[in-house]
Amino acid sequence: MAGDNSVKVEIRDLVKKFQTRNGEVVALNGVDLSIQDKEFVCVVGPSGCGKSTLLNMIGGLDTPTSGEILVDGKEVDGPSPKRGIVFQQYALFPWLTVEKNVQFGLKLQGMPKERMEQVTEKYLRAVGLENFAHSYPKELSGGMKQRVAIARAYAVNPEVLLMDEPFGALDAQTRVQLQTELLETWEHEQKTCFFITHDVEEAIILAQRVVIMSARPGRVKDIVDIDIPYPRDQATKMSPRFLELKNDIWGQVYEEYLEVRK
């Protein structure tokens, strides 16, 4: 389901350095990665390997020290509604209702009120929150807040959806439920997804390819094709192929974790 194999995101020899009180830190060093149109890619790796830094630069929230990031052949030079971002922290406006939170980006785009209401209703229904349109974030559970954030990201019709551990703070049951809902929405909406996670099982359940990052300075250590057909569910985790992939990916991540500990 990776579309027509046209490249959506191209990352070339990407380097990112930060200046700190203790000197220069190289977060990413020579990252090369191509993501196909409509592809679902997950990224795993030890803490501090530059996963979130990479996502922020694809999103235009940060700039490379050298190298380049291209989306549709054009260099990323700042944020764009074509790249929707969902963070682990819900980043909702507490003074706005669920409906108004989803409409925030649509207002910035100048969408007419009637069309805005139609789009909002569509995506709140997609995430199962159509009955909570007039609720405020403080009245929602963590899982519900993250559904609002996902609905808001989809509503602006991005070409690329960037997700930085969006389910990391949720309980296991809610996490599984949102994984299932996210896959259903992705298969229906046909967006390119770049998803960061620390959970190897989550990466295998969601992705077509899993990118394994090395310990800092981050680079692409390996890319593993997930050759398990969709739809995937919890029973998938018991299959021999799933367990084989899990052992392979976790083994490589653990090697890099040990590098961090040295």
C-alpha cells in the first residue's frame, strides 16, 4: 500500500549539531532516508539518538546544520499545513472546545464556516468523538485528548503526518485501541506517516518499514521491511513472523542502548 513508489520525503546526508555549555553535540550525523508516498514508516532507537530532532526538522520546526530534507522535491524551509504534527503531549488549547481545537488550523487556512463544520464533524466521527464536540480538554481522558490531536492534524488535510510517540503516555488498553483506529484512518485517508516510538511491538503492528536509529550521533542503522499483511491486530503479535521481527529489531535497538551505556 505504498502508493506508486514516488518518493514523498527525501532526507539526504542530514547533520544536526547543537551548541551547549559543555561544547558541541552532534545529534544526527549523515542521515539518509527516502519515504514513499502513502507509506507508514516507524522509527525506533535508544533515547537521545535524534528521533524527535529528525521529526522536528521534517516538520520545519528546526533546521539542519547541513544536508537537506525534501518533501515533494521541494526543500523544507519552515512549518507547513502540508505536514501535520502530533506530539506525545496533546498540545490542545484548554480554553477551546474539542470542536474549536479541531477547527484551529482550518481557520488559519481561511476555510468557510460551513465547510469547516463539515470537515470537523467528519474527523471527530472518525476518531469517535462526535458526541464530545462541545466538551473542553479538561473534561476528556488522555486517550480522548490524543484523538482530538489526531483529528486536528488530519483536518487540515496534510500530505505527511508526523507523530512523535503520540501514544507513549497512555495506558496499554487505550494505546492498543488507538493503534487500531490510527491504522484504519491511515488506510482510508492514504497519508504518508512518519511515526516515532520506543515500543518495538507498536512499530511492527503499525509500519510497513521500521527504521532503526543508532546511538548518538544518530544515523540509520538498519531498515526492516514488515512483511505482515494488513489488517493487523493483537493476534498478529502471536505469529511466528511477528516474533521473529521483534527479536531482530529489539536486538538491534538493544545493541545501540548498550553503546549509550558505555
